[in-house]
Amino acid sequence: MHLDHSHEGPGALSADAHRPDGTRRALRIGLGGPVGSGKTATVAALCRTLRDRHALAVVTNDIYTREDAEFLLREAVLPPERITAVETGACPHTAIRDDISANLEAVEALEERLGPLDLILVESGGDNLTATFSKGLVDAQLFVIDVSSGDDIPRKGGPGITTADLLVVNKTDLAPHVGADLGTMAADAAHRRGDLPVVFTSLTGDDGVRPIAEWVLQRLAAWQRGTARPAPAATAN
């Protein structure tokens, strides 16, 4: 049974920062974005980059399968006991924003079973531009879109793009092949997001996850100092 958490909309406070024994719980970061944008690839790359320095675990969400979790298990990005899956049975946004009980129970069970963790990544199933995480479930959220979906995606906006703590524009290497203008995407993203940070990257590159990992590490350092919501500087590659 999960603890008593508030899970109102995006403006609500984050869940209690402490475990029942009084120790500080893991930082929870949500990853959302449309199907095929690179969410699971982002999770895998972050696990490979951070696993030697920090204790982390992953919760994936799919509607009727455990496909994303199975991919992470095949790739051996973490030991199997550190990866768990939630089958939402409905639109993915429901389980990360509306009825978050299944995800709350999953993240809390990981900490109870594994002991103290530094970071838990919660990956949403593929959703549309309206997907956001409840502040009762995660402490920060990043939203992944990709260049191949069209350079008008940032201009279309939607809560995922406009309010996520970090926007990741993935697959920049494909821009010349799909006729996408990265400059236009950057300008539109800045217009929609104001001072919120945006990262342009390609996860197929050797160092593609670096700016995302740096942002996560900034959030983690602030969390461990007891500062729930730092204001990281925007990074664009």
C-alpha cells in the first residue's frame, strides 16, 4: 500500500521527501513523450552513465505489455531486480497523472526491497503532447520529442512541451534527411518554454546523453542537499 501522497495537477507540491523511517527517499524523475521519440533509449543511456556512481532503479509503463522493461532487461542496463513494469491498461497519461497509485506502489516497493536509492526513473508509455506527471509521483519531469516527427512540434506546444522541467529534442542527426530546421525548432521551443531548459541531442552519438545526464545530476545534487526544485541553466547542443 502506498503512502498518503498528494497527486493533484502539475501545480501541486511533490510527495513527501522522506521514507517512513525518516531517511530521505530517492529523487523521482519522470520521462514522457510520444511513441518512438526515444524515451526508453534515454532511460537506457542514463542508466549506463549513472549506474556506477549512484544507486538507481527504473519503472516503465506500457498499456498491455512490459515491452520497455523487457528491452532494458535485454540490454542489461541495470540488474533485473532494479527494473519493474506497470501495465496501465488505459491511456498512459492516466497512470502518471490521474490515478497514480500503481506507479506509486511500484516506486515505493523498489525502495523497500532494494534499500536506499538515489534515483528512480519513471518512464511513461508513449503518449501525446498533453502528457504530464503528477507532482505526487515525480519530483521533476523531462519530455522527449524527436526531429523526425517534424520541426513544427515545439510550435504546437502542449503541456508536455511547455511545462516539463527539461525538453529533450532527440535524433538531431536526422534533421538533414527529414528536412527539419533545428534553428526553427530552437526558436519555437524558447518561445513556448521561456527560461525552461532545452537540450538538442542525438542519443546515437557517443556523448549524446551527456547534457541530459548533467541535468539529472544537477537535480540529484540539489535533492540530496534538500533543495527540491533547483533552477538549472539551459543547455543546447
